[in-house]
Amino acid sequence: MRLAWREALLAFKRAPMLSALSITTIAFSLFAFGLFGLVALNIRKALVEVEERVEVRAFIVDGTTSESTSAAIADVRAFPEVASVTLVTPEQALDRARRELGEFNDVFDPSILPASLDVRLKGGMRDPATVHAVAERMKTYDFIDDVRYGEEWVEKLHRIRNVATIAGILLGLTFATVAIVIIGSTIRMAILARAREISIMRLVGATDSFIRSPFLIEGALKGLLGGLLALAFAWIANYVIGHFVFRADFFDIRLSVLGVLGGALIGVLGSALSVGRHLREV
Amino acid sequence: MIRFTRVTKEFPRTGLALKEVSFHLARGEFTFLTGPSGAGKSTILKLIYLEEQPTAGEVKIAGASSVTIRNKDVPRVRRKMGVVFQDFRLLEDRTVEENIAFALEVTGVGHTTIQLKVARLLQLVGLSSKGPSLPRELSGGEQQRVAIARALANDPVLIVADEPTGNLDERATRGIFQLLKDINASGTTVLMATHDLELVRSTQYRTIELNHGQIVFDSRADVTPPDAGASV
Ligand SMILES: Nc1ncnc2c1ncn2[C@@H]1O[C@H](COP(=O)(O)OP(=O)(O)OP(=O)(O)O)[C@@H](O)[C@H]1O
Ligand SMILES: [Mg+2]
């Protein structure tokens, strides 16, 4: 194992330009991946915020007794999907309308607005199907007039999120593949430069895994360094954007570590593919 | 130690390199392999150090058989033999010591053992003072001694040499040959392919001569296995 590490480190010393080049290419592909990751991260965050505002509003028929209203509140609160139920009186409804819509500034009679039950759903239960089911269940109370929950809006939100997730995964896989190919070919150059050495190693009885290990370490180190570099680039980009455009979230420690480890994994995969191919060829 | 049973080797473009070759080398024997260029000498050696597989027939080396051997067992068998080439095949960017140590590191020998062993091997091949030199700083004969020291590193039971003196002048040739004789005298089986008929005639060692991929002469045909008798 000591020999493997020494050989791997020697590889950097033997071909410093090639090593620097491959680390930079890895860094750039991971950086592109990271930038997209940041965009996805921030879209997700924004969507979560928007999604938190998803609510079902059930309008109560005029003249319903406060007993039946309280009973209904207790009932709805017991739905497994429901996080909270608030009773909004006509006065509160007018207040809110004034705040949100200028047209209501001149209206002073609260009775023109119906009272409503505002229902918030638990996180993870805000998809269109669940929201629809909850709305339908509430419609079964005969003192409930109408239930609104912005169907179109909820559905659109969901579609955006799904598209963003799929696009993120596809782009991520593409970038990872590109990075693997790049690492693979730089390692391949290193392998070809040392083909003689490898054939001599085999001749003196080295096992394939012994021959492979320095290259795998080399790939992992390059991936790791590339990953760190990419993280630094991404941080700088995020800082610059935060300074001049708008404040965006950065990866937390866990995601950062995961990203750098991902770089190492890409490095190992790239070199494993190259070495495997070479060992099969000779 | 080595047994070839009706071994045929065919290469994709060049055709038959060996035709039903059978012979047996006993443990501790010194044998020359001779014959004109293209006769198949190197091919026989490659079959022995498992670089090639026979197209038909069976090669047995130190208990392993080409018919049943699995890829992962190849390194273990190779550690039982040392291989020497005409072009030395040393690593140019490493010192003499490192070149020899390399063969030991590959098999996972400890650091202290390696140092002791390298010193002993250098002494054996008469290069004790050349440890820190690079291969290009040595003469051809000295480089071949380093290659032989490397071949001996794992205490092989067999040395396979493909024209080890092919690039050397007469003096160096005699030195290398003497070294191989000494190695053989200590019990190691040696198989040496050579063009140097003068060298072959100057000794009483067994000689197998190949031509067009077949054995045309064996100075000790009596030790070839009985099933090879028909083809001789
Ligand atoms: N890897 C290979 N691919 C195709 N043909 C080969 C290969 N190795 C050897 N041959 C062919 O096999 C035949 C025997 O070659 P080999 O190298 O064994 O001869 P040799 O006796 O060692 O000759 P020399 O004295 O010139 O070294 C030749 O015709 C050669 O062209
Ligand atoms: Mg030859």
C-alpha cells in the first residue's frame, strides 16, 4: 500500500502539467455541475417557501352557528393531512383584503365577505392530489359553501418542481459522465506513458489490483483536488452574485463534503475504467 | 518443472508459430533453446511465463497448467520464475537498487527485508558499488546483471532468459553466462534462448533446437515424455 501511495504521488511529480490540466478540467466540470446545483438549490428553497403558502380556504354559509363551526374545526383538524385550521371572521377577512388589495380600502362593511376556515396542510402533503382530496372532503359539510385552493397554481408549482428535479438529475448525470470521461482519458495518458512499467510489474508477478491501486489513488486525489477547486470557484461565484445581483443560498457543509467526495468518486471511476481497459488489452 | 505436451501456437496474422511441440525440463536442469530467427524460441518462453496461451496442447509450469489456470493465479506462478530479456527492460528513471527493490515491493515484502535482499543480490551479481546509479550510467553487461538480480529477487525456482547476451560483446557474454551457470549450480532451473552457437558448443548442457515451430534436435531426447516420441 505504501508503494501505491508513493507511485500515485510520483505521478504528479512526473507530469505536473498533465496533472494540473486534469485537475482543472475536473474542477470546471464539477463547477458547472455545482452552479447548476446552486440554481436548483435556490429554486427548491423558493418553491418550498411558496409551497408553504398553499392553503385550502372553505367559505362558511352565512348564519351558521358557532357550535357547528367549532365542531367542524375540530373535525378538520383531525384530518391526517392537516397541520392547522384557522377561523377567519368577516372582519379579519376584510382586514386581510385591505392589506392585499387596494380596492378594498373604501369598504367598511365586513358583512360583504363570508367567514372562512383557512386550512394549512402538512409538509409533503401539498401535492395537487392530496389538496384536492382534502377540499372534496370539506365540501361534504352542508354549511360549507365553496372551497378554493388555487388548483391551477398548485399544479403549476408541482410541475415546475418536477421539471427542475428531472433537469437537475439529467444535467448532473451528464456533467458527471463528462468528468469521468475526462479523468479517464487523462489517466489513460498516464497509463500509456507507463505501459512499459506496467508490463514489467506484471512480469515480476504483480497482481492486477496491485497495478491498479496507484492509478485509483491518483484518480481519487485528482478528483478530490478538482472537487475542492470547484467548491472554491462556486463559492466565489456565489459571493459575486450575492454582492451584485441577489443573495442566494450556498451549499451547507454536508452538501459541500458530498460534492468533493463526489469528485473523488468520479476520479476513481474514471481511472478504474481506464486501467481496467488497459489491463484487458495487454 | 516444465512440460510441453503437443503444444501448438497460432497467431492471428502470422499463422503457426509452434506445431505440436513436446518436451520436458527437469528441476535443476540448464537448457539451451536454439534455432534460426522466427523458429519459435521466444514464443516458447512467452508460453512459459504465461504471456501467451497455447492454441492447443498443454503447458505445465511449476505445478500450474495452462489448461486450468485462472487469470488471478498467473501472478502467483510468475513469482516462482525470473525472466531476463535481451533489452534488459529496466526502469530508466529508477536507480539500480530501486529496480531490484521493485520486484520485491510488488510481492508485498517488508521494507527492511527488501534492503537486505537488494544488497545481497547486488553482491551476487557483482554490482555492490552501483546501487545508486541509474541504468543508463551502466554498461550493457552491467545492466543485464541488474536485470538478472531483479529476476532472482523472489527466489525463483526457474530462470527464463530470452537471448540475454544478444546485445553484449564477448567478454560481457561470458560474464553473464557464468552468472547463469552459478545460479543453476545453486539449484535453479535455467532455460536460455540464444543464437550464440559458440556458447552452446562450449558446454555440455542440454540443447533443444527449433526450426519452423518444431523441435528438430534435442541433445537429450531420452528425457522427453513418451507421448512426444511419435512426433520426433
Ligand atoms: N505477438 C505475435 N503476433 C503475431 N505473430 C507473432 C507474435 N509473436 C511471434 N509471432 C510469430 O511467431 C513466429 C515465431 O516467433 P518467435 O518470436 O518465437 O521467434 P524466435 O525464434 O524468437 O526468433 P528470433 O530469434 O528472431 O527472436 C514468427 O513467425 C513470428 O512472426
Ligand atoms: Mg526471439
